[in-house]
Amino acid sequence: MIARLPNHVIGVDSGVWGFPAPLFCKNESGRSKMKILIADDSKFMRGLLRTNVEALGHEVIAEAENGQEAIDAYMRHYPDLVMIDMVMPVMGGLEAIDAIMAIDSNAKIVMCSSMGHASYVKEAIIKGVKDFIVKPFRPDKIKDVLSKIDKR
């Protein structure tokens, strides 16, 4: 019996043991479907980000409440994108960014923080952060940032 691939699978490779393996998938908007890790100590904010990210056709593969959990989740899932808060208990975002970039220098990270933490922006960009979303955020800003990241 030959398995039929879903319509969103664009290309196939020989895969493991000769079975087809998807090369990449697209969401309903025709963009790549990114797998995203959300790290924020606020359950409400994680939920809000999840809702917006999933509405854009991406998948949230993990959530973390602090920087250490973000690092652990990154090593378990290797997401396409990390959306991370700066001020969290146990370990803050800047320290977690250092650790994630040490694990994977090509990691794509977006910082999500309030305007009061704008002083972190320059340091975060130096560390490798790709973009910044100001809280409280607007859904159109999330869409713009994810579109830019998706094109890189």
C-alpha cells in the first residue's frame, strides 16, 4: 500500500529506508510552516502569542516559563524560531539567548518584551536576535516579524 502525502507537502526526498520524506511544508497562506518555541513567564502572554502564531498557520511545538526551560525545549525540539521574553524567573532571556546561540549559532530568535526593557534590544541584537516585538503587541506586528523571519 502506498501512503498518500498531504496536499501541503511540496517536495519529497528518498527519506529513511526509501520511504518518502517531506522536504518542506507550506501553510495555507503558501508560506513555510515554522515550528515555534514560545518562552514567557506569563501564561496569558504565551497563550496570546500561541493564538496569533497558530492563526498565521505556524505550529507552536513547545512553551517555556523561564530561560532554562527554553534552553531545554530548544535542545529537545530544535524549533525554526524562538520567541522569548527578556525578564523571566530562574534565567532571563539574555542568558538563555547566549546558551541557545552556543548550541546553534543559526538559531532564529525574536525578543518579545515591554518598552521598559528597550535597553536590552541593542545587547540582544549583538547576541544574534533577529527582531523585536514590543508588548503589548499588535497581531499585525507578529505577522510582519514572522514573515520577515520566514523569508530569511
